[in-house]
Amino acid sequence: MNQYIGTKVINAKPMNRLDYNIFRGWELPADEDGSDEGYLVEYVDGGKPNTSEYKGYVSWSPAEQFDNAYKASGELSFGDAIAYMKLGHKVARKGWNGKGMFLELQTPTINSKMTVPYPFFTIPNCEEGTRCIPYASTIIDIMSDDWCIVNEY
């Protein structure tokens, strides 16, 4: 088998194995422990919904595996923020003073002099209207673990 590292945005809520089986209308297999703590996980990055209650694909994850694989938005590192920008998400630090400010990746276009994608700092609703300016990270931004996906905070 090959090794993989995942980066994705999900929705999740705590739910034990028995409650997940009841939610799905399944009987708990005799060899499984229904009190196992875990999470109902909704994948919102594509795929067909498999329940009528959620828009994305839903599954269950044991707590230990979930906790080792996912971080809450607002607890992301600078590296995580870059990875999510590359996936098309907008990111920000919870500690930034301006309301609504975020970073997003601008990619080169046919009319652009850019040769590689570059993060831009977006400041909406300022006196001149929305502005986008090139972003230069600071050591504080790089070392901070309070990054979040914009529509998550």
C-alpha cells in the first residue's frame, strides 16, 4: 500500500457508534461496542449524499482516528492555511483586528505577469471599497496556530 496525507474540510459532530447505527437505520453488529465514542462526519468536498438529512457523504469515525486526523478550524497552522488556500478556501487569523479580512490565493491568468499563485490580503468594506493587496507573512503569522477557514469563524 502507498502512504497518503489528507487535507480536506469536513463537518462533524460527536456521536457514538450505536447512535450512528441507529441514525443510519442499521443494527449494531454483535461484535461491535455501541458505546465507542466517535464522530458523525459529513464530507462536503464532493460525492453523492447518502442520507436525506445531510448534503454531503456521511460516515462515522472512531474518536482516536478522528482526533489524530482533524483539527478544528481556528486551530490551524500557517502550513495548514496555505494548503487550504491551494484548495480554493479563504483563510484568516482569529487574532486579526479588521473584521472580514482574509487571504486567498490569486492564480496567474493569461493577462497576468504572475508566474505562480500568490496569496492576496483582501480587505472588504474599507473606505475605497474592497481592496486586494499582496500579502507578506510575518514571523508571528507563520508561527501562529489560530488560522481558520473564513466561513468557519
